[in-house]
Amino acid sequence: MEKSRIDLPIGITLDRFIKSNQSQYPHAAGALSQLLRDLALASKVVNREINKAGLIDIMGYVGQMNSAGDNQQKLDLLANTRFTRALSKGGEAGGIASEETDSFVDLHNGGKYIVTIDPLDGSSNIDVNVSVGTIFSIYKKQSPLDEPLVEQDFLQKGRLQIAAGYILYGSSTMFVYSTGNGVNGFTYESTLGEYVLSHPDIQFGESCSYFSMNEALCLDIMDQEVLNFISFCKEERITARYIGSLVADFHRNLLKGGVFLYPRTQKYPNGKLRLLFESNALAFLAEQAGGLAISNERPILDIQPTSIHETAEFYVGT
Ligand code: AHG
Ligand code: MN
Ligand code: MN
């Protein structure tokens, strides 16, 4: 279907952009707009916490693990609290599933959307002042609005996302999202306290300038095709770049052209990255930006999830 072109004036604030395009996006009625604004607001608070992470006692581990077996960091939990609080106060999200909690949270407010979120992505990079992120997906609640949420409400194919995006807390902070009509990037202007449109209608470049993967995994990779692809990248002298924060790696590849790989390995036979909290959102953005996201030789957006913390191998990019 032909995309309806929208007016994308550089410098417009995220708030105004959401409001002015509300009618042009298929699903962006008032409630979804408010939900996006709630996420943006929480991200500003998280951004502030991250910026002062070295000065106050919010770095390091809390001494417990999340469902995926990751050691939780103080900032993982802090970011989770900020986003959960903003979404529950906003009243548009009926429920949240987060990488940091075992089960979903029902906000019991009749909200027609649900949110899945990786509140802090790349948290092992915090202590060393390297970019981290937040990844989110928004779906419509499938069960009747007057009934409690059920796990099935969260087990939706990525294809059914109404909107998805990420926040990159990097050398500048960016809010990048799509409601299914292209991808737009907003840079945080801290003196204004606003996200401002800086990267309208982002498209993957045609050429692949980078490949990104944890090469230490090579001996444990289970698929010969993946090893062949890595050899091909090297033969073609494609530059290797791996930060270890998925959001940052994805963002670089999106802007500059590149491919990110997290294959199946001996340690992670289903891949490491989480379908609901990480891969689906980025896959949605990738397809919107003219790229591809594959798992098990098919679009990752077509996978029917069977559990909230499910992982999948993930190949995404140009
Ligand atoms: P999180 O901090 O949310 O647990 O995510 C970490 C993820 C992802 O950001 C990154 O791409 C990947 O883990 C790195 O994994 P390796 O350390 O195995 O390379
Ligand atoms: Mn993550
Ligand atoms: Mn995380």
C-alpha cells in the first residue's frame, strides 16, 4: 500500500508531531498518542538518572536475577519502575510485560493497549559509560476490555504491533518510533526538556557498511550458514562493530547500513534475545525502514510466541 506522505518539519517537538499526525496514522487515536507521550516522559526521567549514574549510588548489581537469568542491576529496576509508573498513571495501557518481571502486570483500568518493554537494554554497559537503551512495543488488548488481562493478550505475533520504538541514551538521547507509517527519530534537547524531530522518515541504506555480532560466540554457533555469512562479511571487508547494547548496535546499522546477528549457540540454543521485549520491536522498525528481520529463516514478526520470556535467534538489518 502506498504510504501517505506526511509533513515532517525538522525541529517539531515529539508532542506536537504525535498530535499533528494523529489523524494520519491508522491507529493513533488519542489514547495511543497519550501512551507514546507517557513513554517519552518516563524516558526523560530515566535519561536523567543515567546521566548522573556515576554520582549517586545507582550503579552495580542488586544481587538477584530476572527470569532470563540475567543479573539485575539497580538501573534495570529503576528504569522498570519509572516506565511502569508512567504507564499506570497515564491510564492508557491496560497492562505491561517487562523483561525485569516474571509475569505481566494488569493495571485494571480497562485500557485498550498493552505494552511489552525492555526498560534498560545493554545494562552491563552502564558502569563503563557506554550507550544503553529502552525498547518498547504496543499492542491492542485482545481479550474483552471489561475482562482481566490474560497471558494470551501478550502472546501476539510481532506483526500485530500497533507501534514500537526505542530510546537510545547515547552521546545524545534519541526517541525513535513507528506507528506503522515509517520511522522517525527525535533528539532530546535537554535545555527545552523536549524531544525534537531530527531524523525524519529513516530508511536503511542500500549498502551494508557494518556487521555486528559477538564474535566470541563463533565456536558455539550451531548453523553453518551463519558461519558462512560471517566469513563472507570478512572477505568483503565489511567493518565489524559490536557495542553489546542492542539498541545502540541497531541504531548505528539503521542509520549507516548494516546487519546485526545474534544466532543460536550452544549456550543459547534458541538465541539470547527476547522476542517480546527486544526483537519484535526492532523488527517492526526494520521492516518500516525498508530492512529485514529474520529468525528461523522467516520474518521474525510472523513467529507465534508461546511464552512471555521466549527468545529467538535474530538477524536484522539492511
Ligand atoms: P539486557 O541488558 O536488556 O539484558 O540486554 C543485553 C542484550 C543486548 O542488548 C545485547 O545485544 C546482548 O545482550 C549482548 O549479549 P552478549 O553479551 O552475549 O554479546
Ligand atoms: Mn536488552
Ligand atoms: Mn534489559
